[in-house]
Amino acid sequence: MIAENFNYDAPTSLDEAIALLHEYGDDAKILAGGHSLIPMMKLRFASPTHLIDINNIPGLSYVKEEDGYLKIGAMTKEVEVEESEIIHAKYQIFMDATKLIADPQVRNFGTLGGNLAHGDAANDHPAVMIALGADVEITGKDGKRTVGIDDFFQGFYTTAVEHGEVLTEIRIPAASGNYGSAYHKAERKVGDYATAGVAAMIQMDDQGRCTKAGIGLTNVSPLPLRASRSEEVLIGSDLSEAVIAQAAQYASEDCSPSEDLRGNVEYKRHLVSVITKRMINKAISRAKK
Amino acid sequence: MTKKITLKINGAEHTMEVEPRMLLIHAIRENASLTGSHIGCDTSSCGACTVLIDGKSAKSCTILAVQAQGKEIATVEGLATAEGLHPIQEGFHLNHALHCGFCTPGLMMRAVELLEKNPNPTEDEIRWGISGNLCRCTGYNNIVSAIQWTSAKMQGKELPSTEPKFV
Ligand SMILES: Cc1cc2nc3c(=O)[nH]c(=O)nc-3n(C[C@H](O)[C@H](O)[C@H](O)COP(=O)(O)OP(=O)(O)OC[C@H]3O[C@@H](n4cnc5c(N)ncnc54)[C@H](O)[C@@H]3O)c2cc1C
Ligand code: FES
Ligand code: FES
């Protein structure tokens, strides 16, 4: 399968990339890892007339803790997250998630920025970022702006990144105190998109009372979903079995999966309930360590 | 709208005039006439087109030829040297790790990166590491044995038996 023809530029600075996006207008697209975009272009679901490859722009790839945030550069590849020491030590949710994303070759190229900017509720990082309460930094002609993850996903393949802008950084409130996070998705086979996936983040005080909670759901609603009622029942609670069961129940009620080859609605709701319970428990046990 | 690019494949430079939409696998097979890397699915799923780009295994059906400009590309044709087969080729050969051979070039290139990063992988790590490569013939067990054998060989350890195992 061959994509429709297009012009290709590989600028070496962010300013140049943004200028090119403005020059070419609506038909220009950013090329990051290309592992969502190129397949779509081959199928001719997307036919941009200009591709702006941002792989040659230095300084967009890093994982670091700074100013109370875990900061991830937009062009950081899945494999770099998988191999990052900070991630191993404190943010195990990414170890859970990256392992379930596609396969090693795809993870050598797919970027975290691209995974969010693609705006697909089937991707795994959106739910993770919802659970972790991330902010997204977007850079345009007039400088940088920051968008909270809850305002980032706006529709099918539509995000807060406007034309002429580049997603540059993902910022996650740094892990502190008794903090744990976990992700799992049910998939039919390796590399498949989620039948249903759940991301959980739990923070507790020394008495075991929940002070912060985040629950994000993958591929069970048109947009990546925050399970707000589940979070509310967890926060302030003693995280008893009954509370966790209630949170799982709410998540399964509040999502709106559609029937497809991966399963029917009832099955997917059931999965959400089971995985929510397991991920909350996993996050709690990690928070206790 | 063509672009002139130079691809460095297995150490040799190939200069070509390509449309930006040309996929790397096509440039390798058609322009550089290196047909060892295969096209199985053309949808980023099977791994038959796996090559190394600056040492990283890549599905070359999902990468544009223009993106590989200036990078070091390695394909199956570059594995053997004048001295003989690469240990991974020897491993596949001795362990009967192929039947039709269609998946083999991609699997070997993937295994090369896997062993480079993790010289002594467990069976689970091997199975996980080749999860982006499909083989419709072997059932994978002999491929796993081949990679275990190669791991031992490359580290100068005692070599496991290559007798067929019936499972
Ligand atoms: C076989 C296969 C299986 C996969 N399985 C999974 C899976 O299980 N889970 C999962 O989450 N993903 C999966 N993916 C998708 C993969 O993770 C993609 O790499 C990822 O979704 C997009 O990242 P990218 O860097 O490749 O982006 P690209 O494909 O380059 O870009 C995607 C979109 O985002 C835009 N974009 C990219 N970066 C920026 C930026 N910095 N600023 C503004 N816009 C930008 C592009 O213009 C494009 O519209 C799979 C892909 C393949 C090929
Ligand atoms: S041909 Fe590239 S992954 Fe199948
Ligand atoms: S040997 Fe035939 S596909 Fe693997």
C-alpha cells in the first residue's frame, strides 16, 4: 500500500517546524514516530500534502524529575520510557503500559507525544495520563501554553493541539509519599489495541487513608475517560474492599463501550469492573512499598 | 517532488532519487536490490520487513525511505562475513528454526538487537522480545532454542544441544 504523494521536510528547530506548519496550512501534518500516521496514510485514511518530520529537532526527548513534576519530552520513544531508571523506580504504571503497547519494533519508534496527539481512545497513554493528572505543554507561534489532560482530548482524532502547534512536553505531578500506580489492558493478542484498559493511581497517608486517586479508562468510550465517581468514592476512604468494589462498579457503569470484534458491551463493562479492582489493589500494594 | 537520498545499507552507500512516500522496505528491495528483507503484511504487524536502523530493529514497511537518510541500515545480507555465518544464522540453521524461511530474515534482525541489549535473555524475555514477528510455520519453539543457542555461543558458554525436541 502506498500513500498519496506529499512533500517532506525535516526541520532542525522547533521554530522552523512551526513556521513550516503555518506556511503549508491545514494540509500539513507532523511526523513523529510515524507508527500511527504512516499506516493511516498507506490506507489513505489520511492524505496530508506536507509532512513535517520533527525527529531531527534536538531536545524533545527526555524523562526527568524537575520542579515537582515528572517531565517527558514529546519525542521520547516508548523504549526510552521502558528503559528509564526514574520510571523503574517510581512510576511503574509506565512499565505496565509500555509492555502492552504494540511490540518491540513499534516501541523503538512510537513516541509518547504522538500517542497522545493522535487523539485515539484506543491508545494506552491517554488513560495513563488521566490517572496521573498530567498537563500537556503545547508550543505555537506565540510561545507555550499548558492544557490539563481533561481538556486535551476533544473528539475522534481531535485534541487541543491546534493547527500550527506542536505538543512539546508532558508534565506529571511527581510521585511523593505513599504513591502507587498501575495499568492493565485486556487484549486479544500481542500488539492489539485494548478490549478494555484501566489506569489507576493511589496516594495514601501513613494511616492508609486515600488522599489522591486517579482512574483512567482505555477504549471503552469515544474519548479517553476519567472515572470521576470512582475517584470520589476512593478519596478520603480507608480503601476497604467494599470501597474498591464500589469504585469498580462505578467505572463499569460510567463508561460507554460499543460492541465490536473484541466483545459486546456487557463483556467490556465486566472487564472494566474486574481490571479496575485489580489495578486499584496493585497501585495500593505499590504505594505501601 | 522526488528527493535525492543516500542510504547506507550494510556499510555500502546507495544513492537514489525517491518520492517521499516511498517506504524504506521498497527502497531496500527495489532500489538497492537487497531482497532478503520481506514484505509479509504491509500493515506493521508481521515483522518480516524488520531491519536495523542505527542498531534499532524497525518495521521498514512503516518508515519512509527519506527518514533513513544518513542512518546506518543493517539487513540480513550483512550478517555473514568472509569468515562465515553470523552466530544467529548458525543458531537458526542448527536448531531448525525455519521451515519456509519467509519470516527468518526479520526474526534474525530482531534477535540481533535483542541479544545486543540483553545478551543472556530468559525464555520469557525471548518470547516477549520476538512478539512483533510472526512465523506461520515453526510454532516458535525452535526459534526460541536458536536464540538461546546463539546467546550461549556469543558469550562463549557451553552450547545447548541442537537435537530436535518434541513438545
Ligand atoms: C502494529 C501496531 C500496534 C500498535 N499497538 C498499540 C497499542 O497497543 N497501544 C497504543 O497505545 N498504541 C499502539 N500503536 C500506536 C503506536 O503506539 C503509535 O506509535 C502512537 O500511537 C503514535 O505515536 P507516533 O510517535 O508513532 O506518532 P505519529 O504516527 O507520527 O503521529 C500520530 C499523530 O499525532 C500527530 N503528532 C505526533 N506527534 C506530535 C506532536 N509532538 N505535536 C503535535 N502533533 C503530533 C501526528 O501529526 C499524527 O496526526 C500501535 C501501532 C502499530 C503500528
Ligand atoms: S511487512 Fe512490515 S510488519 Fe509486516
Ligand atoms: S518459517 Fe515460514 S513463516 Fe516462519
